[in-house]
Amino acid sequence: MAAKPLILNGFIMNVVGHVSAGLWRHPADRATDYTGLDYWLHIARLLDEAGFDSLFIADALGQLDVYRGNAETALRTAAQTPVNDPLLLVSAIAAATRHLSVGVTVSTTYEHPYLLARKLTTLDHLTRGRVAWNVVTSVLESAARNLGLDTQMEHDERYDRAQEFLDVTYKLWEGSWEDGAVLRDRERGVHVDPARVHPIGHAGKYFQVPGAHLSEPSVQRTPVIFQAGTSPRGREFAARNAEVVFLGGARPADIRESVDAIRARAVALGRAPDAIRFITAVTVITAAGSAAAHAKYEDLLRYTDEDAALTLFSAWTGVDWSRYPRDHPLEYIETNAGRSALRNFTRIDADRRWTVGDVARYIGIGGLHPTFVGDPVEVSDALERYADEAGVDGFNLAYAVSPGTFEDFVTHVVPELRRRGRLRDAPARPLTLRERLQGEGQQRLRADHPGARFRELRPQREEAA
């Protein structure tokens, strides 16, 4: 049986330091250029020409101020601070590339569905169907305080709001405008047939949206839905909505457990077993030879910063780890932040009790995700083995230094993966992201996706496309 191509995304954030802690200080790093378009367009063109599927851009809406009770360490060490808006990068990236899509992170807790639906429809038009929305609910108390709340919503309530948020956007994208509503009839002077544009009449617990969508339907109508979350409530949300699920975890067995649980729940909700694609993140340190790759890794380790690492880990878990000595054993603490990050480390190795210092050193390169070091054959073997063990369809490739990590991967690993049939050949025509993931011709939500039921809001006419 022929090898199945892997999904490959560049994994990045509109910041200096993303998931590797302190590496911005390395002489080869250029991430401090993140405020200029040239930096972004170089990475986008590099990944586009190499056959990557998308550039997955993470985001956070607050300062990382859990560690030591303030943002001073985050600011000093460039730990995801400062951070710029990812949405504003999408048009420029799309204009500079032919096939690469962009997955952009936007929080349902602090946006409004009526406004976001228009933004994403606009981007879907401008990218010609090469945009995805990474749906998050946000974990930072600092975001809540600066966006009108006294404190963050409870974990499960954030998902309740998120589900209603998506239902509103599905109504706007799928149900508000009929196919064929846009006539552009110059002779009759009719651009849009008003009878084919419908108010959605949404009245819910969190949102009141009585009117119609502001924008005409785009190529995909609904952008591809990415989602990340492995709590019980997060799994339910993913099973119902996601087309791509991004799973974290240091152990492939834990990732496979989440894959199996989400897929089983999706099937119970009426979706096909292949309706969702699953990805996880890795960092790859590579060179032409194994010794050179390991020497590069050892050099990178000299620039990691444990304070930056614990700033990240504190933000991800909602626990101020500065209160614990570095030799303190790690233990699970229930918080209102991201619960999977801490749970993964407390169960990573049955024969090892992790300490706070162990975590700080582990996070230095690659964050919470595994790092593979080796020559092209060693790395390709490791990626294939990990994908098989974890049951995932591909990877988000994080960087240690940017753009060097991406450049090394493209130079050394991409040819080996292509030789093995693990990368897609360039299509004859640019495809939408949904087509790349689900097959040519599948530009819109599959019929088994729960969002497709909102098409019933619009009358079915014989002449509709």
C-alpha cells in the first residue's frame, strides 16, 4: 500500500519567541524581524515552494503574567510577548504564494461572531479558499481583565459560548445567502437578488444576531475549522466542529488516546470516521549528517532560558511555578487555564517523577512537544514512526530559530519525505485548503459536518448551484 502524504504546517506566532524559550538570542535567529512583511513573506514562499499545506499562526490576547505575578519576565525574555495580530498577515501571505494556506487563531471568548464572520469571509475571498480558523477559547486571565471581564469564564462555560459562537457563524456562512444570490446583472441593474438573502434570527444565551450576513459567500463559505483541546469538554467540541484537530502531548500513546476518543465521538454525532484530520507539533533539528545535527542541537541548548520556559509553562497551566523550587516534583493542579499541558507532564513517564526544573529544561527547545534531532533519514524515520504510533495525519513544525529551522527542514528533510511519497505533489491548479485535506472538489463543508445543517435556513431552488 502506498504511503499516505503527511499534512505539514509551519507553526509560528506573530512574536519573537514562540515555543522555544530564549532562542531569539541565538546569532542565527531573525525572529526579531517579525514586525516586517519581508520576514513573513520569506517564510511563506519557502514553505509554499516546499509543498507545505499551511502556515499555522498561533495567538494569545494577554500578556504572560502568571509567572512571578507580572509580565516582567515575559517582556525581558520575549516569551510570546510582545505579540501582534495574526489576521493582518493573511492577505499578504496569500498574495505572495500559490498553494500555501494560512490557519489563523481567533478566540471565541473575546470576539463577536457577526464581526468575525465578515473578516473570515473576506479572507476566504482574498485567499481564494486558502484560510482556516483555529478556534480557541483563551486561557489567560490577563486577556479577560483587559477585555471587559473581572475574571476569566469557567473552563467549560468558555466552550458553551464557543459552541453558540460557531452556530452563529455557521448560520451566517451556510444559511444566510443562497447559492445564486449574487447576479451581477448590469442590464437589469440587479447586483444581488434580495429575495435570496435571509436574516438568521439568532437569539441565544450569549449572542443576539437577527440579521443577514454582511458578505457574499466565499469559495469555502465556512473556512476550514482547526481546533485544539483535549479536556473532556474540548474533545466534545472538537468532535462536533473540527475538521483538523491539533493535539499536544509528549507521549504518542496519549495523543492516540485523544485521537480515538474524538473520532469515536464524531462518529456518534453522525460524522464519518475520516471526517477529521489530526496533527501534532514537533521541532526538528537537522543537517546533512547526524553528527552535524547533534552539534547544532547542543549549540542551540546554550541559548535556552529556564525563566522564559517557566513563564510559558505558567501561562499554559495557570500555575505560578516561581513559587516552587526547581527540584519540586511536578503535580497536577486543577486550574481554569489549559488543563492538558500539566496533565501531560504528570503522566509522561511512569518511571520518572518530573520536577519543575526538568520541565524548564525540556521546554527550552520545542516547548511541550517532542524534538527530533538527526540527518534526513533519521528525522524522516522518526516522523513516520511518531505519526503511526500517535495515529496522526501530520505535523505542525515549530521552530527553534527562525527562519533557520524551516530552511534546514526544507533543505534536508523535505527531499527525503518526497522520495518516500510522504509529501503531496503540487496540484495542477491551486486548491482550497479543504480540498487539500478532503479531496479535490470538496470546497465546502462535508454534508456530515454539523454546520451543514444550517443550510436548511435558505430555501432550496432548482437553479441553485
